[in-house]
Amino acid sequence: MSTAPNSLEAALASVPADFRGRMIDRYRAVKSAYIERQFDACGVRAGRLCEVILRLLQHELTGKSIPFGTKIANLTDECIRLEKLPASTGHESYRVLIPRALNFAYTLRNKRDFGHEGGDVEANEIDAATAVRLMDWCISEIVRVTQAVPLEDAQALLDTIAERQVPLVWAVPGGPKIVLDSSLTHAQQLLVLLDSETDTAVPIEDLFDSVGAKRMDHFKARVIKPLQDRRLIRYDEETRTVILSPKGAAEADEIAAKLRKVV
């Protein structure tokens, strides 16, 4: 008889809330991207989930972690540091197995042209499927370790979770991307839009159209400038493009966590 919890939130209940919320949201975002055949986004989102899981492992094994909003300089080095910790530090999965899976997934993200130019090979469905399966395994292993249930039960839980979700952003064919929740402010919409662009600088005109702003001068003064002052975005006046900062990505996570619904 299965002893697995009946929801991902319940299965990860023993994970500290700050890590749990981000991890669940990132995991669901990875699954959504794959189902929607957004293979480039899938790889980038898997990379972001790797960064959340790495911080959780650091917290569980050492009592401290790289703060959210602070860039991880070298994920591979951080994974190696965990693997070199004494066996008495914590569970082998946290010290060795999961870090190795994270390192492979992150390397795949970088070498398969996920989210940026210069990858050795263009991202495709097989690469995206591999990234997703690695994230499935990592989450399953965390569930198994924290809940002391068999891996098969942990995987069965994940298999029962509805993967199709109401998307936060709708890519209108031939038109601008649109945030479907109209209750969000223009600033909140902009953060969500940039978060969906997988670390790519976006022309300000595209964002202006997407949020439905009326005047560009007001948009710059009332949306772009305050967000930049808070270090949530970076606006390049010369290229007229906007990119999300790590701090902005964290805030976009919080917005998404409140809106994302499984259907």
C-alpha cells in the first residue's frame, strides 16, 4: 500500500517554506514549458530549478545557502563542494546524487543553446525531455528522503500531478505576448513577461504593447524607471531593451506562485 502524500505541497511539507514555494513553482514551470513544446524555455527553467534545489541542499547540509537574488557564480563548483562534505554531514542523495544530477542538467542547459546564443547544438525535444526527466528525478528523490517513502511512491505522486496549467503568458500568434491575469499592474505584468523570455533582453516597444500601455513616456516614467531603481530590471537606453535581474526574477517567482493554478 502506498504511503506517499497526495499532493506535491504535502510531500514537500518538511522543506522550509522559502525553498518549497520556489521549488514547486519552478518545477511546474518546467513541466508547462515541455507540454507546450517550448523547448528553449524548458531548458532555461530547468536551470533555474537547479539553482533553487542547490540552495536547498546547501541549507540542509551546511545550515546556510547562497541567498536568493544573488547570482551563483559557478554551479558546478558548488555541487563539487557538497560532494566533498563528510558523509556525516547528511544524506548521500543530498551530498552526491542530486548534486551530480543538477550539474548534468545545468551543463545540458549551457551546452544545448538553451536561452542564449553560442550553445554547441540547438536545443531540441530530446534535450528538453532529458532536462525534465532529471528534474522529475531530483524532486522525487527529495520527496523520498524527506518523507521516507520508496522512490516508486514518490514518482507515482509526481505522475498524478496535473501537468497542464493555465499559462501566465499567452503568446498571441502574430502579435505580442499577453499576461492573462488582467488584475496585475503594468509593473507586475512586465516582470512576468520578462521572466517568460528566458534571460533574453526584450525591446521596450514589445513590452509596451504587451501590457497595453497608452503612452511610452508614461510607461518609461511610471513602470520602467521605478523597476530599474529597485534593481529589478536593467533598461539599456542605447539598444532600447529591458532584461530581468536576479532580484527581479525572484519577485516574478512570487507573483507567479500566487497566480499559477493546476487544471
